Amino acid sequence: MNIAYFLIPKSNVAYLYDDFTFRQGLEKMRHHGYTAIPVISRDGQYVGTVSEGDFLWRILDVNQDEQRAFSMREMEQLHIHDIIRRDHNYPSVRITVSMDDLLTSAMQQNFIPVVDDYDCFIGIVTRKDIIRYFADR
């Protein structure tokens, strides 16, 4: 089965640009109630996914290093590309991925970012839709 059937297109997905400030990222995540959100570059390339944990770890790093609170000014100077942790990032898939491979990815993440042949972000497939597909089979 083609995963395009399950694809939530980019136009219907909240995402962050990698040059957004720390504060902009937090505010957008809070507004949508997400625990993780895709990050793209201004030219549409999928950069990765940032999670609440990425924000938290960055705040804790600043507090631990300097024994002080994280200021609003610092939130405006840090950018999303400064806090993405590449070591645990959500890998993207191509639209041609098999449902079995999609299921494997869904075991590790709430949604799977989908990219085209040029690595441009085109949308997501949610874990819920993948589980529903396999449950209905």
C-alpha cells in the first residue's frame, strides 16, 4: 500500500524553521500541545525533529554551567538548530517506504516525517494511522 493515503501534508502540519528562536519554538509547541515537532530549513529541507526534552536539556545545561536562571534574552539568542540533538533524531522516510518499514519506525516515534526525493519535507504519517492500518488488516 502507498503511504500517500496516510500522509498529512505539510500544509496541515505544524513545524518549526531551524532559524526560529528557542522562544518561538517553545511557544509554537505549547500552542499546538505537541511533545515533538518537525524542523525544516527555509528551503524546505527536513532538518530533524525537536522535542520537549531537547528544550529541557538545553535549559538544564545553561543552569548547570552557570548556576543561574535561563533568561528571556537568551531564549531570543538561541535558535532551534542550536538545540536539536542529532544523536536521537527522528529519521525521515520517503513516500515509497513499505508499510512494514513504516511500522518499525513508528515503534520509536509518534510520527514519521516524510520527504521527497530531494529531502524536502512533505508531511508526516502518525503512529495512530499506522496502528489503525495494521489493526484493520
